[in-house]
Amino acid sequence: MTADIQINPITPSDNIALAKVIRDTLTEFGANKPGTVYFDPTTDALFELFSTTGSIYYVATLNNELVGGCGIYPTENLPEGTCELVKLYLKSEARGTGLGKKLMEKSMQWAKDNGYSQVYLESMPELAKAVSIYEKVGFERLTQPLGNSGHCGCDIWMTKQL
């Protein structure tokens, strides 16, 4: 039997399952600390958050079960033409399948199609596997953060030209 993978824009009914995936993943990697999306109240209302103009969020389902997602957000005070790649999280069973890369590429293509020229992201050492994937797809490290994400718990900042 082949896996049925679907990637679609977020819907209101995805909020609860997606918040659980995000918080479970951060807990798994010991990254459930203040200053991260773990404690961000918008994590429980992602459909509403991604109703913001200039944003998109994609959820991935595997055999009709939500297993993760990734999005683009016009974070405050980023340089002109720059958006943030945000909330790329996958359940453990979906990791290593290429699904994260697909979500990232779909999000970045949307950003390019919608006028963005650069993508910014924030991460942390606890998520080293994700950081290595970002580097493989062309993200380069910065020495300081851009914009105002409100996530002071992140100390890895990266950008990629689209």
C-alpha cells in the first residue's frame, strides 16, 4: 500500500491537531522553552493567524492524518521583499520522508509567486537536523535576527534568496 500524502492550505479544523504537533515536537527535542512558539498563544489559532494578508500555511496529511505543516508569514519589520518561513513541524513518523522539504519548497514557491524575494527563518540548536536541511536547500546563517518575530528563544537566523 502506498502512502496517501496531501498538502493543502490550513483550515479552521486543523488548529487543534497542528498545535499538538508543534508542541509535541518542541518537547521531543527539548526546545519547549519560553520565547518559542511553544508558549505563543497564536499556536492555538494558526488558521486565524494565517488569514493575514501576505501569509499562507500548508498542512500535510498522511493517510488522512495531519502530520505537520509549514508556512510563510510577513513578520513585522523584516526588510522589504522578505517574508519568514515559519512553523515547519512534522510528527516523528513523517520525518525523513522528504515531506518537510516538500512543505518548505511549496511555501517558498508561494512566497516567490506572491512577490517576495527573500525568505528569513529562525531556529535553535535543539533543532540541528532541521538547520542542516535549511543549509542544504540554500539558507545562509546570519549573525543577528531580522524583524520582530517575538521569539527571543531562537538564536539561529538564516536567509535565502528566492
